[in-house]
Amino acid sequence: MDSLIECFDFQGRQVISLIGSGGKTSLMWYLANCYHDQRVLVSTTTKIGYPTERNYDFFYSEEFSNLGKDGIGITLAGNVMGNGYKLSSPPVHVFEESLQHFDKVLLEADGSKQRPLKGWETFEPVILPETTTTIGLIPISVLGKTVDQTTVHRLPLFLRATDTVQGVKIKEETLAEIITSPTGLWSKSQGQRILCINQVESSEQLLQAKKIVSLLPNMLLKRLSKVIACNIQSKEGIILWEK
């Protein structure tokens, strides 16, 4: 596989919203560090975990009047929640006023309660209209596991969006269905759409990722900019399909 950042190859100013499950936070920080020599904003429209390591240069919480005025580096912005372990979204007007000051904006725009798959409520994901690229993540490692409460967040909604039932094994067809469903992964996406099939570690999993792509209808593929099979932890990826 190639270097993961080469697969994405983001040019110019970008507002990137990350949705889905199985690697959003890791990918967000990976991309932030790749563009560390630019003005980068890391934040959320929902909630994210407060980073255990200081991966940022500047931090804003509650008081956002100077957000975007620090220059080159990574800026983290969000309201610290009561337990101190999570950050919630800054006010919408903060985004509207500050986006222009950044070269790359990376927003975790979805939540999955640490489960590898999810169904979506009508208010999810929370994607800003200024989004230029939506990255949708699905983990290949969930194949072979059982469709139940331990693997799927909002299980009833997932079952409603796919042609599957509780208790069956997750197959490539299952993932293709949640990617394709009108109430699935892309229901509220904005801008370019990049499908990221994450946690690919073996040649067998790469073949599984390719099978998922083969199951996607042409109508959906035409809406995507590219499909990447990757492993965020090893920082590797390969483009399986590109417009």
C-alpha cells in the first residue's frame, strides 16, 4: 500500500467532516499532523474525546474570540464537558466566523459510541454546510461479527436501513447496504465524498474491501470522489476507485 496522505492528497483550503465509525478520531489527528505546516483547526460538531497527548499547538475552550489568529500550527477548539474527558461543539457562529482563518478544518461530525457500526438518527451526522469534503469511514474488521447491540450503535435504525436482521453475521453485503442506504452513511454528506474502508491489514481483507466496492451501485459510485482501503494506524492506504 501507499502512504495514506498521498491517497487523500487534499489541495488548497478544505473543510473536512468525518462521519461513520471505526477510525474517525485517529484519521482526524493523522490528517492534522500531516498538514501541521499550515493553519489547521481540529474540532467537532458533536463530541470528541479530549486528547490524552498534546497533539495541538493552540487550544480554545469557552472563549473563542481569538480563534484562528494564531497562525501556522494545529488549533484544537471545543467546550470542555463536565467530566473533563470530552469536548463538545463550539457555538455555530464560532465556526462561521473562524473558518476563513484556517487552511484545513477537520471536524468529527458523527458519533458511534465506540462501536464499529451504527444506524443514524434524523439529526445525525451534524455536517456544516461549509464542508468541502465528507469522509465516511467503515471498518473492515467488523466482517464476521454478529449484528447486535455490541457491534452496532442504534441497532434498530441500522436494521431498518439494511436488509439484515439481528443475530446474523456481518458480510460484505451488509456493509455495502449501509453505505448505499438513503438513510445510511451518506444521508447528510456535503461536498466531495470519500469512502474510507479502514483497518485493512491483510491481503484477504483487501480482497474483502474490493468486494464491497464491487457491490456498490454505479449511481452511488458516481457520487463518490474516491474509495480508499487503508490502515490508519500504519498510515498506509490504496485507492480502490476514483472518479
